[in-house]
Amino acid sequence: MSKKEFNIQVNDVKIACLRWGERNKTPIMLVHGWTGFKELWDSFAPQLEEKGFDVVALDLRGHGDSSRPEMEYTHEVFSKDILELSKKLGWDKYSLLGQSMGGYIVLDYALRFPDTLTHVISSNTSVYLSRTFISKIVWKLTVWMYKRNPEKMMRKMFPKFFMKPPPEDIMEDFVQNSLKTSKQAGLSAIKYCLERNLEPELHKIKVPTLVISSEYDQSTLRKATLNIHKLIPNSELVDIPDTGHLPFMENPDAFLKAIVDFIK
């Protein structure tokens, strides 16, 4: 197994990336969620490499080790960065997988640049965080906590992603890496998830789409994920049992099988 760390200049910013299986023939890009980072995929990406995938995980601009300019962090901006990155990698057509907010981004991308994709996979996401009164209140409170103290919010929020609390070292790595996200980028990105409703546009997606949900994801996110499947014609659904919001970490075998069965 191989792992390569590198930076690529796209749209006047530095995008930090990790890559596994560069010589493999099936390209796939992995997109993290809100305040996420490329290292989240460290334990899972090698399994994709073993299955013949050329895997690239990026830090979205404003996150991780990528550039963090003062600007509005819209889904359009993220999608254009992903497009330019795929061109720099020499990928004409590839699969795109997004987790949580990353799922929202890859669906936005599938609407903007469908001709560049073979498959799109959206996992554990909502494409409108204000879709119910409860979800709107929960996320407004989350944003308020993030404004006041990002580290405290992360320490409170991260354990809720799992059925069982993660080990302390995993928790600490998550918190420290998430704090690389500039507060301005975090607030701007989540604002658009609260304000922009992508659901009315999902019927336009023609790229083969897999929607992944988890049995024990947060209730509002699980319902939103299942609704995405209903709104995308001919999409496939895999509901992973015995796992919370991050199935690629908590139930990687089932997550891997879903991807391989869908793409190969």
C-alpha cells in the first residue's frame, strides 16, 4: 500500500491532498464534511486501494492544510475547486464520494459538471439543514456554539457521531485537525447549508448515484439522507446497520462493499 501527500494549485489557492494507489485504474475522489480534513480517510482509503481504486482525498479550501482565504465559501466555489483538481490529476471521468457536508458538495457538483463523473456517492448528508424546525434549531445552536468556542463545540459534537465513544487518541486527532479550519470558512460554509435548499434540483441528477445512510445517524440527518434517495431518480440506497454518522470509520467493511458493488 502507498500513500502520497502533495499540494496542487487550483483557482489561485493551494489544495492539500493525500493519494493512495496512483497506478490503479479506477479513480475516486473523497470529500470530507464540515470542518473535516483529508486524514479522516487514512484508515479507509487503503482498503479502496486494495480493491483497485486510485484514491485522492483533499482538504477543501479553508480546511485542513489547504489555503484559507477570507471569502465566501459557497458550494459553487468548492465544486469548481474539485473540477480543477480533477483536471490537474488528469482525470477525464471519475467517481466522487462525499460524506456529510461533503455529500451536499458532491451532489452540487453532479448538477454542475455531470459529464466529468462516472458515479456520485453521497453519504449521511442533508442538502438543506433548515428542512425541519428541529434541524434548523439544532444547527443554529451548533453555529452559535462554534462562534463562541470551536474547540469546545467539537469536543461535544464529535462523540455523537458514533454509536460508541471513540478512543481518546482518535478524539484528540479529530479535534486538533478540525481546528485547522478557519472560523470564517466554517461559518461561511455552514451558512449556505442552512440557507440553500438543493432538494428541488435533485431530480435533475442523471449521473449514477448511490446514497448511503446509517441506522444510528442523528435522526434529522438520517431522514434527510433517505429523502435524498427518494428525490434522485434511479438512485441506489444502502442503509448501513450498527453505525453512526461516520460509517467509513465505524463500519468500514459494509461501507467498502457498498462502494465496490456500486462502481464495479
